[in-house]
Amino acid sequence: MVNNFGKFCRKLRIDKNELLYDMAAKLGVSSAFLSKVENGKKKPPQEWRNLLIEKYDLEGQKIRELDKCIFEAQNYNSIDMSGWKEDDRMMMLSFARKFSNLDKDILRQFLEEEDGN
């Protein structure tokens, strides 16, 4: 899943008329690794902050935006479902897709009931 850091990098590349390969070379990594980071499958290394600032002449608001995006990407937790049964994975994905539409009061009530048992 693309995260804000991935969107930030992609926009930066497009604004500078660069390919994935070009940015990867500036960061000293493969295009495949940068692609995984942009798509949220890998976390960005902390060293990238200074490299991006230096290589792309970032200042002020752009640095603050970069810091926020890196923090989010590095602190985002994911669930490894690779060992799950297909039905369980599909149920979890369906739940995740509908999560924003759930009534939060009903969800809280359900969680409180579960904690009580």
C-alpha cells in the first residue's frame, strides 16, 4: 500500500522529471528497493532524510513534510498474514476495506465486551 512517504518521493521525482532509477541511484539503492519503499513494502532508511534534502535541495516546508512522511513510514506497523488460511486473509482484508465505514461506537462496545470475557 502506497504511503505518504511513497507519494512524497514519487511527486519529487515527477517534479524533477526523474525516473525511479534516477532517484534510486542518488540514494545508492536499487530501483527495486526504492519501488518497495514507495509502495509501503519496505521502510525507508533514516539516512535517506539527509540524502533527499541534499540531492533535491529541499528547504523549509518540504523538509517538515519529509520528516512527517519518514516518521509515519518508519512507525507504520503491518500484519504478516502469509501463514494465514485464505479464508482468514480474505476476512481480514474485507474488514480493513470497510473499517472507515464502521460505526465506531458499536466497534468500541464490541471491544469492551471482548475484554470483559
